[in-house]
Amino acid sequence: MTEIFGYTACRHLSQMFLAVFFFHGSEYVLAAAIHGRSKVNLSSLLISKAYVFAMMFSLLEYVVEIALFPGLKEYWWVSNLGLVMVTIGEIIRKLAIITAGLAFTHLIKVYHEEHHNLITHGIYRFFRHPSYTGFLIWSVGTQIMLCNPISTIGFAIVVWRFFAQRIPYEEFFLRQFFGLKYEEYALRTPSGVPFVK
């Protein structure tokens, strides 16, 4: 049980808490900077009950595994790969938010607003939904960073499934807003989420 207070656990958990704090804090700051502080609330932190449950489960998995199988957490190349994924996912997501500017919101728009333009430059040249790409990489990376095999698989499935359902719904409205322009964009640009067209 002393492993939970050892170097490995301190490094893993501090990296995890810093990654989560930076991710959500920067989401809030960017939303406030882009949309104005009066239009931003705690939902801009993107914390839901399901998300809290998933993070609590991943921490429980980590504590149980480091107590029972401490060697499982000593694969530094795996943990470092996760840290790289967290960093890349964070960069992709924040580039998406900054590039889209006012067109980026955390909620799907079902009505076309005056400032809502089709963004196809910057990171959007490579992916139609780079913020989803970034979040998928980031969230799975957090679990690889912790060397959590169960949560890695769980996060990959749950986050992928969420976006596999969200993207068609969102694109229904984008096709209504932008018509043929969006159709052409969708044909030449992948969604950014594997196996989601």
C-alpha cells in the first residue's frame, strides 16, 4: 500500500491532476475571452456527472492496480506516450477553439447565428471536428499516462461512441446552415474521429 505514496503514484497523479485542471481551466478562459464573461457559465468547464464518474473510476482503478500490481504502473514508455497524447490532444483542441473563434461553442447550435461562419482554414483543413479529435486523443491519453488498461479501453469506447452520435446530429444542422459548401467540405475533409464519416 505504500506504493500509493511513492514516486510513481506522485508523478502519475500530479500529471493527471495538472492535465485535468489545465484542460478545463483553459476551456473556461478561452470561452470567456471569445464570447465574453457574461455569456460563459460553469457548463463551459465541460464537467458532467458521467465525466466525473469516469474520472473517479479511473482513479479507483489506478489506486487498486498500484496497490495490487505496482509493476503495472512502472512502464514509463507507456506513461510518457500518454503524456505526449495529452499534450497533442490539448494543442489540437485549443487550436480548434481559437481558429473557430465566435463560431465555436460547447453546445450544438440548432439555429444559424449571424457570426456563425463555416470554418475550413487552419486546423479545420485537416479535420471537420478538430475539437473532438483533440478531446478523444486527450481523454484516452490521460488513461494511458496512468497506465490504466481498463479505463483506457473504456474511455476510448465511451468517448468515441459519444462523438459517433454527436457528429451526425451536429452535421445535420451544419448542412442546413451552409448547404453545398458544407457538403463539399465534408467530402474532402475527414471528421477527425476514426470510423465516423
